[in-house]
Amino acid sequence: MSKHLINLTGLTQDLQKATSDLHQVNSFAGLLRFIVLVFAFFSLITIAWSTSNNCLFLGISIFSGFLYALLLICTHDMTHYTLTGWTWFDSIMPRLISWPMLWPYSVYAVLHQLHHGWNGSDLRDPERVQWTWLEYQSSHPIVQWYVRHQWSIDIFLAGGVGLILKTFIHGWRYRKLVSRLPQQIFIDVAGIVLVHGIMISFAITNGVLLHYLLFWLILERVIGVFMQTRDHLEHYGLWGKAQTHQLTQLYASRNFQANSVVGWLIGGLNYHGVHHGFPGIPFNNLPEAFQRIQGVLETYNLPLMKFDNNYLQETTFFSQHYALICETKPSEIIRNN
């Protein structure tokens, strides 16, 4: 056995040991976060739907969209069963939350497992947003223009609808690779039709169909901006394969500085590298895990995880400078500066 292999084995063991006590899910912490967001959201939409002031309705609906986006982030925790640790709750609730916004959670949950396995190493990754140099070079000039302006187009134009379509397309594309995907597609379609059938029937019966459609559109736009931004920031510009799968996940995912309140609201996803390296660690333990992992990496004289200052800075940079993956040297990217 080579010394290099022994070091990598030791590294993996030390990383596991350093975080071994952080995998315990605190059901109360996750449930509290979920209940606070649900209560705040329904309180706001009650006010919005009871007011006759159109400007007030618009403003409150926009803010409601941000709260709904935070609820959808809770469903991400549920894909890993780390929100409450209750299998039944983390299986049923995300679908009830997602279907009103046409979000195919069942399909997403399957694809998300592929994403955790393929991020940084397999270009089939269903959540990869960064294009490769070969893909760019072989594309039509119109597509190349899109790649150069991808962030603005995806975030502000494609929005939530774009993410929905992308998820369904990947679900259909990988249906032969993952045998349960066709069933998940059916469950989502049936659930979405049922939920929206009930809501639209209620809106028609009460003569508020146009009001309902406007409300849904506002939420879709706001949630789309929020979720597309998150989707792009988490990995864009970091593609590359390291010595082990775990190191690949730590380095090919982005971490951000954020105050404790913001971190709590977004489920600790500002420590996205930690989450990818250890998806079983619940959101409230990710900050501590980050510090411990950095310590292990330093001990082995390995580069520390990337840690960016804030979301706005990275969003602004990449909206002005696109990055391409270089297939010949996966650890490198080509940036337009």
C-alpha cells in the first residue's frame, strides 16, 4: 500500500472522526424552523388576501414569496431526512409544500442523490449549471450568447418555471438509469394536478380566479429569483475532481459568510461545501462541522475549503464574467475576465 493511499485513508478517517458527533438530528430545532416559516407565510397571505389595497397586496405577496422560498429550502433538508429526522414527516411535508408551486419534489429528491454523487466529477450531474468549453464551442452562436449571459437569463427570465422544466426534463432523461423515476414523475404530476385542481376550483367558486393566478405568478417570480440564484452560486466556477470523492465535494461547493439569522433561515446552506462532504449533518451543526473540517485539512497540509465573503459579491461577479469547465484539466476553469 502506497504512502499516498495511506494518507488519503487516514484523511478520510480523521474527517469522519472529527464530525462523528454532529450527525444527530435535533427534531425540535428543525420543527421549530419549519413552524416559524409556515406561520409567518400564512399570516402574510391572510393579510394580503384580506386587503383591498392593490399595492399592499403586491408588496405583501412579494415578501410571502421569499418566505415560501425558505420553506422550499426546508424541503432540501427533508431529502436528506435531516430536518426533523422523522421519516414520515420528511417524506410527506415536502410534497405538500412543493406541489402548490408546481415543484416536482419527488423527482428532485431522486435527482438530488445523483447530484451528490456526481458533483465535480461527472458531467451528467442533473444540477450542473456551468457549461464546458467543448459544449460552448460546439453550440450555435445564439446558445453561446445565452451562456455568456446565463445568470441574468436563468435568474430573471427562466425563474421558477425554468427550474421546474429542467427537473422534469432530467427526470425523464434519467428514467432508465434510475428505475423509480417514472413512478416519481407520476406521483408529482398526479399530486400537482390534484392540489391545483382543488385550489383553482376554490378560486373559481369564490370568484377570485384572476386574483389567484396573479398571486401564484408573483410567488413564482420571487421564488424563481431566489432559488435560481442559490442554484447557480452553490457550485458555479468550482468544478473539479480531487483525490477522493469527499474532497471533491468539499472543494467543488461554495461556502459563504452569513450572520446566524440568515444561516438559520436558509438551513445552513451557506456552508454548502460541508453539506456536500457530509450530507447527513443537520443544518444547525454545519458551522461547527466547517471549523472542524478546516482543522483536519490544515493538519494534512491540504487547501482549505473556499469561503466567500457574501452572496451579493459572487452573484455580481458571475453575472458579469462567465466561467467554462475545461474537460482536459477538470480542476481548471476558463473565465472571461
